[in-house]
Amino acid sequence: TALIPTANNFAGSIVNDYKAFNPATSDDNRYQIRLDHVISGKDSVSGRLSFRPTSSLHTLASNYPGFFYNNTRGTYNAYISETHVFTPTILNEFRIGYSRDHQSYMPQQNGNALLQQFGITDINPSTFPGMPTLKMTNFTTAKDQVFSFSTAEAYELLDNFTVVKGQHSLKMGISERYNRPNQSFDPVDPTYSGASDYGIFRFNGFATGYSYADFLLGIPNYTVQSTRAPNSYERWVNSGAYFQDDFRVTPTLTINLGIRWEFRQPPSSTRDFRSTIDLKNGDIVVPTAAQEKFFSPYFPPVPGVETAAQAGLPARSLLHSHYRDFAPRVSFAWEPMPKTVLRGGYGIYYTPLISTLTAYFEGGPFQSSEVYYNSISHGVPLFQFPNTFAAAAGAANGPSTVNAVDSNLRTPYVQQWNLTLEHELPSNIVVRADYRGFQSVRLPQTTDFNAPPASANPANQNFYVYPQYSYIFYVSNGGNQKLNAMDLSIERKMTNGVTFQAQYTLAKNLNNVGDGDLNFGEPSSLFDYSNRHLEN
């Protein structure tokens, strides 16, 4: 009970009876240095270094004053560029950039000392700070922020070459970005009570009728022990090249032509801690046989384990590479008559996948948990402090949830188009008609590959494809979205203090994707993998 303070706010109620002041502090500092130097009439260099360290100290992890953590973050950005002028119409810019964003959460409790104080000896010690999670019905959960860190780091190289020749303005360039994010994973928490490296202990009053009495007697309703997935150290390279021509055909007609090529290397782990599922047989697939010894001891038995070579997959990423992502673009602006302009354009733009190619390959068999449920027989609990994970209780871990990603997953892209006619009438009135649209294809979708097909046959109930798993979240391409819209508007520019604007839009937007966040390459949910037409 030393972790739970004595009530100090008696207001005629047995709830909300404790008040405390938490002296939390926050610091946010920003530093920046910039350098610009002209070497000669043809060469100049510039550079910048910025650094932003922030910290939040003594932040409460729960409503108890003794449980707090520190959060620190450091953001770095730097670049140096050199511009060389070959002639008045030919120049080149070369740039190297670096960025790093590191953040960590550091709890202040000593979990091993607390376990010793509680007398609990059947849970493995941890090297991380923190504390066990104590969840009592009708009481505030005593828990701590788990230790974690994340680092987003990247190096980038760019080169842009520009040539102006007659009526053409030509631009071309290349880019190379080396990504190296690192992050830790929280312990698995199947009960959503509060993740902990030192176990989860739930007291609900099943033994005495009062949760706090169960806690004092050390008789939990259930306990959880879990393992973290190994830290993630993913690496990959994004490459690109482009060519663009701004062509002024006549004084009233300009055409822009361009094409971009992009290649996104499938991520790989420096320690090869990636996994997927072979949907042909349900086997776990890992880069090499060496990873099997790092499987969580709580992970349920699986049909089998294959190496990438045995499954016919690339050795480290478990994903095939694709080199044909070309993105053409064309646009024009034409003035067929005075005060009338017609504009139009079409382009293809790729949306890189991030989360789908990293997070969906991590964790898997490298992390898991076990839940032990207690019971009372003839007045004696099945287990009690200090033996909180009794073998007699059995481990109710059940089938695990795993991820599988199509090894030929492609980068989604969007086609965009528009056509606008604009005309200026007398009295500074402008009318505009605009047709626009886009179509997104190859969007990632996820479905439960393990779910039995819908059937009216009672004999078909609960027939999982692979009963060793509860869910198999399978990610594949197949999502589509299409928009067609018309905008009509009339506007009077400010004249003699009077202005007005009116607009009408008619749009139709159809899609078979849900609420996945494409900014991070996250897939949306698919209702039925075997009947994709139901999504249309």
C-alpha cells in the first residue's frame, strides 16, 4: 500500500478523496546557424544547422503522485548546397541534407525492487525502468509509462540542373534518400490495462467481493506476463530522377511536359527481425533460420517456420522490388482571345508506403503474452502472491494475431486531371468553369485472411483457415477511389468598395477503401477478401 497515498480530501464522498500538486517542468529551446558565401561570380555556397532540444520532466503517468516519467526530444536539421553557374542560361545546384528526430520516455520507478518488495519471484527481471501494473475495480489504476524511444533519421542527396534554351526551360535532376529509423516496442498488453515489463495484476473483488481487499490478500483475478519485440532498426533507400520542359510555344500558349521515375527499396532490418506468413501453409516466414531462436517463449505453436529462401522471397526484406514507377505530367495554359484563358493538366503521383512496409513486418512471433486466470476452489485460490503465474492455472494465450503482406505489394498512385475555362466580363466580373478529377489505384487494403467464408451451413461454423491463429491481417493492393467534380463560380473583384463571389460544386466520389491513413501508408479495412466486389 506504500504506492497508494492516504486520502487527504474528505468532502463527504469516498471518491475523489485525494489532491496533490505535481511540479512538472517543460523546456523548449531552439538554435539555428546559417551561412551564405559567394565564392566567385559563378559559385556560391549556403548551409544551415538547426537544433531543437525539448524536455518534459516529472510528467504524471497516472493520477498517483509517485508515478511520473521524463520525456526528452532532440530535433536536428542540416544542409549544405553549392550552386554553380556555367553560363547565364545553364546552372547546377548540388545539396546534401541530414535530419534526425529522437524521442524517449523514461519512467522513474525501479520495477525489480518493487517486485522484490511485493515478494513476487516468478516473473523475469527486466533491464528497463518501470513498475507492475496494478488494476483494481473502482480504483485508479496504478501504472507507469513504459520505457520507449523512437528515432527518425535520414540522409539526402539532391542535384538539379537547369538549361534555358530559346523557348524552352529545361530542368532535370536526381535524388537519393537513405532512411534509418529506429524504435522500441511496448510490451504486449492483450487486456488494455496498461502495458508493463513487470506484469499486469488485475483485482476485481472475485475472491472477497471488494477489489482492494483482494489486493491486500494478493489474490488477483488474472495476471499477464509479456515480452517486447526486439528494437526495430529498419533501413531503405528512396531514389528518384526527373526531367521537365517548360515550353513557351507562342506568347499565348505555354506547355509543360515532365516525367519522374521513382524507386523505393523495400525496407530491411539490420538484425533481420522481420516476419510474415506463408498463406499457402500458414508457416511463419523469417529472413534466416537464426531468427527462430528469438521467438517469444509465449508465442503459441505454429504450423512451421520457413526461411525467406524456402518461401521464395527476397532474403532480408521479404518483399520484391519494383523498378517501373514512372510518373508523366503534362499541362498547358492558352489564351485564345483577350480576357479568356483555358488551362488544363494531367499527372501521375506516387504515394509512398511507410507503415505497411515496416510495422506490418515487425513484432509477430518475436513478441507475445500469456494471461493466467484465477479461480477459487473450496476457499483456496488457484494462485496468490507471491506465486502469481502458477503453472496449474495454465496460460490462456490462445491463438495469436499475425500479419501477412503480399510480397508483390506495389506503391499506390493517383492520376489527377483538370480543365478550367476563365473569362473576364465588364465591371471586373470573372466567370469560371472548372472540371477536375482524380483516380487513386493500388491502394493497400487489409482483411482477415483467416476468417471462414460466410455460409448458411451450420457445419461451416468457426472453421478458421489456420486454427493456430485468431486473425491473419493480410495486406494487399486492390483499393480504388475516383472523383469527378465540376465547379462553377462568378466573382466581382473589389471595385468602388463592392465585391461578391458565388460558387456551385457538383461532385461524385466513389471508393472501396476505408479510413486508412495514406500519409503513413496505412491500409484500410476490407470486408471480405473472397468477395471484393462487395466493396464497390
